[in-house]
Amino acid sequence: MKRVFVLSLFLCAFTCGLYAQAVDTTVCDVVKNPKSFDGKTVRIKGTVVAGFDQFIVKDGDCGYPVNGIWLSYPQGTKGKAGPVALLQLFPAHDFAGTVAAPTRTPVALEKSKDFKQFDSLLSQSHNKGTGVCLGCARNEVNATLVGRLDSVADTSVKHNAAGKAVSLGGFGNMNAYPARLVLQSVTGVSAKEVDFSASDAATKGGMTPISEDQGFYDPLAAAQKAAAGLGASPAGVSAQKDAAVYGKPGERNGTNGVFVASGIANEVSPKEEALNEHDSPDGVIYNCTFNTNRLDREAHTLAMLHLGHHVSDLRSPEIAQQTALPYILEYNAWMITTAASMGNGGKFLTLPGGFMVWNSSWPPADSTAKIVDAITNFLGKEAMLSR
């Protein structure tokens, strides 16, 4: 009995020691200087968002291009919360740069009652109203998070004269985040229900489209059809290029360096910062993951075009190197996504946070300004991106 008591005291002291090593900081302090926290255990109070292509910790506008920290669970967590669609970049086998995968200290997650509540709240979808609400989560969550902070010095994708990538880094969607928090524990959980009242009211009384969920659905074929529906307009030409990045229907997945997977991309992968075994035309593997549990057919089609546009932009050295702020890349993709919804008969399109980017009842003379305003506000206030 004495041995058990002594062992218990030792374990308690060891655990308390681990937590004593956590550095108290803020989201903005980390965003300002991510490298100063690299590899450290940090404690941060913030608001967590699990949206369309975000799984981030935020705490207001910090004045930087990316004003959030990407959040990841340790490998094997099997949590339910995370982004609905995610594009991750990996160095291909024929990457032209040097790859030196860093050594990261493993993190063990405490699957406490608080964590289970945290994960459950973030995985709940907003299902009211009609039309498409693309990746709309019902809640944001305020909490205190403890975890390992990972960082990189540069998140940009750089190419050589031959068009091969020589540099890439970062975490989360498009590898755009210089800082990532790998979660160890969570406390002080409180839900903050997102206000969708305006978009719900706007869509009230609208006709819900007849479900097409019966029979076989090919998301690539659907994306290509939606892109073709925009015709020869500038948006149509762009959307067709975006759909083409995935290859041809029936072609082997990843033939051109773009891989498609289904699931919840919310965990750290031991291979994500290492050299990939596959080649790619530009030396980069583009891994597109879609959470089909939170995407109906129309939303899945739009998500394919959205991530496809990111790949198109990132594979264009002119765009990627000259205007590759995450804000610009996301703005471009949301414009194409909205155009695809409009051009294929969509009545309403709402983004996480309740930002309505398309309403077929808007007067034509006002629609462009309303779309631009909605996307701009969404990126600055919800996605926490700045120009």
C-alpha cells in the first residue's frame, strides 16, 4: 500500500512538473514570433473554430497576414472536429529543394471530459435554413489549450527556373500557417453559438432542392460538370482548369501529384514534413481531404472546385510567388466557388460564421458588391486573414 502511495505521489509530481513547464502566452504573441515558441509547451486562451478549411485558435486581429494558430490532435486521437476540406502540401519525391524533417517531441492527449465536450461542440453542424451552408459549424469554443507549439520560418512555395518547387513549409490549409498547436489538454470549455439568424431568415421559405443522394455520385465528374456550366466566361475557364487538376474520371488517384481522400484531417502525421514517395510535375504533392460526413453532393462539388483553385494558383509561379498571401488565394477561390454555385442554379450560399455570399433574390446590380463584401468580411473576421 505504501509503494502504491509513493508511486502515486511521484506520478502526480511528474505530471504537475510537466504542466509547470508550459509557457503562458497569447495567440498574437505566437503569431508575431512563432520561432521563439518552437518546440515549447504553451498554454493559450482563445477561441477555436472548425470551419470549411479552418481548424484554428484565434483571439482577434493581430495585424498579420495569418492571425490564427492551426490546431492539430496527436496521431491516433480519432476526434470528430476539424476542417470540412483541407489542402496540404508535401515535398514530392522529385522535390528540387532540401528536406530535413524536424524531430518533434511526441504529445499525449488527455481525453478528459473537457476534451470530449470540446471535440463534440466543434463537430456539430448548422443545419437550419435552405441552400448550401458550406462547412458551417454550429459553435465556436472558448477554452484554455495546452500543447506543443510547432513553427516554421517561411510558409511560401518557391520554384526554380524549371518550375520545380525548392521550398515549402507551414501547417494547415495550403500550409499557410507558420504556427501549429498540437493539443495536449483542454480546460475551461464554453460554447459560443454562431449567429446564423440573418442567413436563416434570408433563406426561410426557400425551396430545398430535391436530394440527389440516390445512386452513384462521382465528385470529380460533378465538379467538371459544374465548371463546364459556367461556359466560356473568365470564371468558367478558371473553374474548368481547377477541376482538371484532379485528373480525368477513372484515372489513378494522384497521377498528376494531386491526391483526393475522404476523412477528417485533424491529426498530426509523422510523414507530413518528410519527402513523399510519389513524383509530381512541380515537385509538390497536393493532398485534398474532404469530410464527406459534413458535405452533401452540392457542397462536395463546390469544395472540390475550391481546393482545385488553390492548386491552380499554387502551381502558377506568377501567382504563387507574387501575390501568394493566404488572403488573396482564399479570396480568389471563394469568388470561383460562389460563381460555380450561381452558375449551376444555387439559390443561396452561406459560409461559416453566417456570411451569406449568394442570394438569388439579390438585385443583379447589387450582387457583385454584396458578394465581395461578404467574402471580405468572412476572410477578415472568421478566417482571420489579412491583406
